[in-house]
Amino acid sequence: MFDWLQKRRRAQILETSFPDDWETYLTANIVHFRRLNDIEKTKLRKAIQIMVAEKDWEAHGGLQMNEEIKVTIAGLASLLLLGVDDFYFENVKTVIVFPKPIRRETNSGWVIDRDTYHSGEAWQGGPVILSWQDTLKDAQTFGNGHNLVIHEFAHCLDGLDGDMAGSLQFDDRQTTLEWDRVCGEEFETLTRDVREGRETLINDYGATNKAEFFAVCSETFFEKPIQMQGQHSELFDLLVKYYQLDPRKWITSQNH
């Protein structure tokens, strides 16, 4: 019954045409969007409409929530969904947005702090928390290896098995075991390179733990796919299987 009601509600959402203002936000704010083909753009628009309608959107720290913020965040998150159908981060109920990076204090909640800060967080079973400043900066840049929304929503995908630990589940056991092996080897290599001061393609924050490793690898996958395939081919190929898409084609797209 729930599935039927959900499908009916989503069909009603998609009966509404995609607003012109939203199209403007996508084109202006998300470099990735301009590189998608027409089929991918259509799919992304549908995912945005559903995510904007279904999530609870909250603005804090003096920020006023508006359509541009919602569409930009939903658009970036939906990049992760282009290879799958009928999933729209149902495990994320609330998206909380602050104007700038934040830090959490035990007694006074969330405060803006430019010295000791987090650009975002994703909680298992809880909200995704984002800095709008960092979200927009990353959205408007392609190829620098950083994308806050991709990072945090990758955590949410990781948490689908009940634990944000970088332990992904594939359709077959063999590929899942292959991920465990490759992820373990690549994580150890990254931590060693970071410890010994070597420059790495994968951001050194990925050496924190395997959950952060997967999130950072997802950023690299969507932002620097050609370099990743060249330097970390097994890892890249497994992420192609996981996300069911290959972002290398966006690099040579002329739609930008």
C-alpha cells in the first residue's frame, strides 16, 4: 500500500512542469548539469522535483531558505542517482543548510565558526547538514576534486546497510567481496602516502576512516574520473558498477 501511495504521489509531483526559474538555477549553479546529455538532464529534473517536494528543508544561522538552495542541493545529490531508478534518498528526511561552515557545540547547538568548522555532515538516520557557501562554490567548479553535496550524500548511500562504514553492498557477492579487498588495499595505500607526505589524487581526508574514504572517492569519481581511472583503475571500475554510470563522458561533453 505504501509503495502504491508513494508512486501515485510522485506521479502527481511530476505532472507539474519543471519551473523556468529552476532551470536557470541548474544552468547557472551546477557545472555538471551543462555536461549531461538530454536524457540525463530529464532524469535529473525529475529527481530534483521529487527531492524538493519530499524533503524537509531547513535554513539556520540567518540564512533564508529559497528555491535556489533547494534546487541546487537536490540537483547535486541527484547526480549520484543518474544510474539508478526509483530511489531518491528516502533515508534522508531533512536537509539543514547554514550560510557558512559550522561547528557543533555541546551546550549551544550549531554556531558559525570560521576557525574550527565543518562544511557539512551526514548522520545515520538523521539529517544532512550543509554550508551553502561551500555547496555553491563546489557546484560552480568542475574538476577540482571537491564537492560537498556529493560527499555528504555518498555517506547516505553508504548508510543504507545500517552503518556508515564504507562497506558497500553490490548486486552480487563476488563484487561485494572485490570492493572489500580493493577498498582495504586502497585505504591502506592512502593512509601510508598521507603519513609519509606524498601527494595523492584522492583527498587526504579519506585517510580518516573507510567511511570518509568512500565519500572522498565518490568526489574524485565525479570530479576527476579520467585521473582516477588512470591511477586507481580497480577502484574506479567498482565505482562505475556501484553508481551504474561513467562520468568520464562528461569531461569531453561540449554542453558547457
